[in-house]
Amino acid sequence: MKKRKIAVVTVARSDYGLLYPVIKRIKEAPELKLQLLVTGMHLSPEFGNTVKIIEEEGFEICEKVEMLLSSDAPSGIAKSMGLGTIGFAQVYERIKPSLLLVLGDRFETHCAVVAAMPFRIPVAHIHGGESTEGAIDELIRHSITKMSHIHFPSTELYAKRIKRMGEESWRVFVSGAPGLDNIRMLEPLMSIEEFQEKYGIDLRFPTIMITYHPVTLEYENTSWQLQNLFAALKSVDQQLVFTYPNADTTGRLIVEMINDFAQERSGVHIRINLGQRGYLGLIKHSVAMVGNSSSGIIEAPSFELPVVNIGNRQKGRIRARNVIDVGYPKDEILDGIKKALSSEFKHSLKGLVNPYGDGNASQIIVDVLKSIDIDDKLILKKFNDSIIA
């Protein structure tokens, strides 16, 4: 039997972690051939050269697509997008995939999808229909939805949004969030002792994990936002563990400011990349998360972890009651942290149900990839007007 070639695009440690269970199932499926395409921050030494982690985990990389310029200015991002589109076009000419699988809302991912259109390569999209109003990701995600042929939204509400965008119902499969599969598939998660041995951080001390990404539609305010966050963090006693931001506009400024802050305050640790077991282990053993990462919205509820979500980057996403939304001013952030650390709030999260599924998304996704017919019906899209009445 001729295997169906599934090209999977991963652009950074963030989407690779979410895609990991899906990639693993594709690799193990006898009906499918995995074509793993690696690009973006994975190939940047500045962001940890995380392509090595993919290789260490036993996945064969089909192609590497270099596209990132050493600039996070708007012009640099736009030029990188142009290079990425050219690079992916050259790759598709060589490997001729049966289907392209992408996740989320990164500009690097958008390049991969744009380049696939002239080749008539059908696109399957994970995590469509969501909303992040403070970032260009909002525009990119919905653009990818309209260029995609199969949709794997994480909740019923997001599925309804996709259908309201004119997508035919038979193309939409509610899967849940594949990142939750990792919690089960990577058990046991990294213990406190293992974490200390590998990363030199003792999580027996109460620890707040912090991930702050650029709010790309507010990039002119990045310095002010970070100054307020640091001012709030100076007033708390807990150990702080920072992870790196994405390579978006002003991402390098955030890295620079984090490093400067670490020189001013004791008990601050910075890690470029923790890997999936390490990152989920940090979530498991932390007392709170602070920042604007989607992991606070999607993965953290499964650990009943209090999350202080700052600003507009995740605005519009469904959230569980573990999320405390605050603005950018120092006092709001500090009040949010105090609430998150209170025993009353922590106790209120007992029995929390994660709205993003039960950790079986990868099986749902791969079953569809194996069975769906790749024909003109799939490739020639129609706008479903019946939803608009």
C-alpha cells in the first residue's frame, strides 16, 4: 500500500511541544509517512537551536527551511516571511507531500501555507477559530483557516466560529488541544529532583514561572509593559523562573530586559528551553504562572495552577477559572499575583475541568488524516452560505 505523505511544519519549541503527540502518532501509523519540516526559531542558536531536541527525540527531519533574519523589527519580520514562502515552495517541489499539517498562528506557519496553495496541497489546521486580540497572530490564524481544507479546533465554540467563516461542516473535527496529550504520554513528568539535576533549579522553594511574549499589535509599549512586570515581581518573595519569548517584534528586547532584571534581583533563573517534560514539570511544581503565554490558558488548568494573565495577548480565548486577567499597571499585576498565591484561590481550583479536552486529540487528528479522501471535493473549497442567515 502506498503511504500517504504528511508534511508537518514546526517553527519553534512552543508549537513543537503541542505537535509532539501528533507527530509521534503519524510516525507510528503504517499508513502514513512523516515528512517533518523544521524552520524558524528551531534553527536559531539565539533561541536555543531547538532542532537538536527534535533529533534527540528520534524524529527524522525531512527538510530545514532557513528564514529568520537577525532582526525583530517589523521590516525584518516581513522580509523573513518572504524568505520563508520561497523556501517552502522549493521544499514542496522536492518532497511532493500528500497533505500539509500545521498548528496555530505563527507568521512562519503562514509562509508554509501560502506556499502550498499553487501546488494544490490540502492543508489541515490545528487550533483554528481561536482569538488573541493583542497580536498579529489573530489575523494570521484566521487567514490560515481560510486557506485550509481540514480543521481541528480545540473546542465546540471554536468549531462554530470556523463554520461561521464559511467553512463546510464536514471539514471540521473538534479534537481538543493536542498539547494536553503530552501530560499523559510523557508521564512521569520531570520530578523536583530530576529538574534540579538537569537545570540546576531547586523547585522545593516556592516558584513562580514566567513567560512573557511580545504583544505584537502593541510592540511600541513593550519596554513599559516589562518595566511594570518587573516592578511587581520585585515585591514578591518567591523564586522566579523565566522562559524565553518568541522571535516576534521586540522579542530580543524582552530577552535583554529579562537578563538585566536577573542581575538586579536574587532568585531569578532564565532558561531558553526546558523541553516538554521539563516545561510540564515546571508547571506541575510551580505555585503560579505569570505572563501572557497560551500554556497558562490551555495546559495550566490540567494542573490546577493559578495563572496571572497580563494584558491583551490572550484576550478572546476561552479560559478556565484558574486564570486571573489583569492589565499592564504594576499594581494590577501585583494584586493578581497575591490572589494567585492565596490559599483561598488555590483551594477554589480543586476539581477544575480543562475546557480544552481530555488528552485524546492526537488520536482524533491522525484518524482523520488516515481516512479522509484527498480528492477534488477536499481541494476545491466552497463557501457555506447557509450559516449566514
